Amino acid sequence: MLGTSVTLQEHIRKQAERDLGIKLTFIVEDGSAVQRNGVMHPDRYDVYDQWFHSIDCLWPARALQPIDVSRIERWEEIGSLPRNGRLARRACKGAGSIPVDRLYVQADHSLGRAVSDHISMLPVTHNADSFAYVEDAVPAALVDSGESWAWLLAPELSGRVALQADAAIGAIDAALAVQACGLMRFADIGNLSIEEIDALIATLIEYKRRGHFAGFWSSFAEAAQLMISKKVVIQSIWAPATVELEKAGLRFKLASPREGYRAWFGGMSLSRATNGRALGAAYAYLNWWLDGWPGASMARQGLYISNQERSRAHLSDAEWTYWYDGKPATAELPGPTSKHLIAAGQRRNGGSYVARMGHVAVWDSVMDEHNYLVRRWAEFMRA
């Protein structure tokens, strides 16, 4: 399995091996490396485990083979958000790479939302991301103004801010912040033009040279450590990092920005080189992810699974109402590998599944000018 630390975790690997009776090797890299190696070396992995927007890189390169939905045992259980782009009877909103637009394999081998018997990626984990901040470190004036992506560029927090290092994701977080500050307006924040990229990078370099950014992270473990070590008080973040912050006893909040979240949908694809017994094992692994236990483990990290009801049997009523319904925890709740994570009475920031996933400003995306963005982002990182 080639992917990131979001889902390629040791307790997941061990449980899957016990349940399936097959040997699994997790190749864990940062987001950019996963995309690059996914495109260039399909012979080195059987399952590609990352994000739907990565499909825009891998599918044109013919690194993947179509997934036969007749071999996905619980395909009909998967929710409407990835399958037809609807959430609670509402059309999926937000700029960027909406999953359903690249889900189904069409007759000419292109991808689209017209339903077919084959898909590019099995929809699995997803979430609505924002930023985390240490509660007592944010000035009252900012708190009173309401949570906003603009906080990432607030002069009051200069020198204590961190961003995601991956160009495709970090640039969107930065664009949301720049736009929220009123410094720029983007025609399509999920697909920036060359001129918009240049202006965004110029702005970020100016902030960096003033010492505004204290760090950049590539994995959720790095993100958590930046905050635990008190190097930063506010940063864009992934949900698994908040598990580490909870364990460390840090008083923080996960923001619900008034502009909306940056959302992502993760899944699993099959390498074009996978065949024979390895292909059968790969399908078994994909099916295992929809059996309930993995979804419950993801829930305890703040992530959602594509067939939620199957995981309900593996979660207590208190866990379900906290993670999916957004209600206060009626008891102390466990983490994915620990007995205690969430205190009784605590409420999930942002509310219910529908409230959070229904307030998306932009989906992670591979922009038309992705290569140019990566080059310019590298200049920003070196500045």
C-alpha cells in the first residue's frame, strides 16, 4: 500500500493482517512523494491510498487500472456524497475537485459522473479540514470577530503560525487566508491561474520574510509536535493531529471558519501492474475497509467513512452521537489506540456530519497549473 500517514497506520495494518490473513506492507510518504511515485512507479505498489484529487495526476498517466464495482461487496452502502455528489438531498458545494466528477470510468476511459460498472478509486475516508489554535493564545479581538481563515495571516499571531508543506493543499489554505483578509480575490480558488499563483506566492514570501511563519509540516505527527512544543499557536491541521493534541492535554480548538472548510475525500485505487493473487488480495483489502472496524477507527480520529452505518455497530452510542451527530459526549470516549481521548461533556467543533460537510468552501484539487504552482511554492518554501 502506497499512501500517507492519514490511513497507513500500524494498528490498521495489524488488524487487517489478522482479519484477512495476508501480509501487508505500508509505504508511507508525504503527499507529494505519494503522487510522484504513484505516477512513476506503479510496479512498486499494489494499492494506491490517497486522495481523489490525486486521480487527476495518476489517471492520465495510466498508472491505475479500473476497479470493478461488482467485486466491491458493500458498494451499495456507500453514501451519496461520493457516488452522486449530493449531501442530505443537497448538491455537493464548493470549488475544487469534487469527487464524483472523477469517480466513474467512461466508455472512452476518461472519468466523469455518468454511472458505470468501473470506478477510478474506491471512496473511503473524508473530512472537512480547517485550522487549530491554542485558545488562550488568540487575542480577544480576534475571537470576537469570529473564526476565519484570515487568522492565519493575523499580525497579532506573527511568528507563531504554521502551514501544510504540500503545495496542492498548503496553497489552498493560504489562498483562503489571503482572500479572507481581503488581499486578493480569486476567480476559482480551487483552480488558480498563473497570474493568481504569482500574486499569491509574492504575498506569502513577503509574510515569510517578515518572520510570520514559524514552521511547515508534511505529516500529522509533525503538525502535532509543532503545537505541543509551543513553536506555533495556530496552524492548518489534519484531524489525526488533533488526537495527539488531545493526548498531550493541550487546550485548543478546531476552527469552523465562516468562509467554509477545505474538504478532501480519500480512497484506494489499484495499480495497473497488480494482477493474479496480489489483485485478489488487493480487492480483499478494499472490501475490508468497508466492513465497519476501519471506519470506527477513523471516526475516533475525527475522520468519516463512506459507508457510515456499517461502522455504527463498532461504535458506542456516545461515540456515534459525538463524532457524527455533533452532540456533547455523554461519557469519556476512547481514541483509536487509547482508552481515553474525549472528556465527557465535550462537543465536536463544527457540529454534525451534515453541518461540517455541508459547509465546504473548496475541495482539495490538482489545478490546471499544478506544475507551475509546485515550482512557485518551492520558491516560497526556500525564501
